[in-house]
Amino acid sequence: MRRELSIRFETLLIRRLALEELEAFTLKRLRPVLGREVAQIVDNVLADRTEATADVLDALRLQYPDHANELERRFLQQSGFRLIVFALWRLVRGGVDRRRFAGRSET
């Protein structure tokens, strides 16, 4: 059961992040293309889903506080690690001068 709970909790955390991104996307990209009315409908649906997701996460936090804290801590660590790896990948892919990055001059 612990494994299933962990998977469910992580899925909900990812869903919450995705919904937040979709809300920003709706405001910035969909609204100019589809118009204010359609964007408002989409935004309302996303707000309802965000609220439902938050409610389930809150319930799991209340029911399993220690396990939820551990899962959130681990999720944040993994997310931070992925951000660092992605930033380094972008630097390498972007052609960073490795000598400058290592603190050496060209002389």
C-alpha cells in the first residue's frame, strides 16, 4: 500500500504543476488566439481541476502526514536535481567556453 500511496501522491504533485503551467499557457497563449470567452471557459475548467487536486493532496497530507512530508521532500530534491542537470545541459549544448567555465583564461 505504501508504494501505491507514493505513486498516487507523486502523480498528484505532477498534476498540480502541470495545471499551473496550463493556466499560465491559457492566459498568455490561448486567450489571444481563441478569445477571452473561450479562454475563460478553459481557465474555469483548469481552476476546478486544480482545486480538486489540491483537496486530494490535502486529504493525503492529513491522513499520512509523515509519509507525505517525506514524499514532498524527495519530490523537491528530484525536481531540483533535474533543473540543475537541464541547466548544465543547456550550457554545454549552447557552446560554453569550457576554459572560461573552469575559471581559466585563454592565454
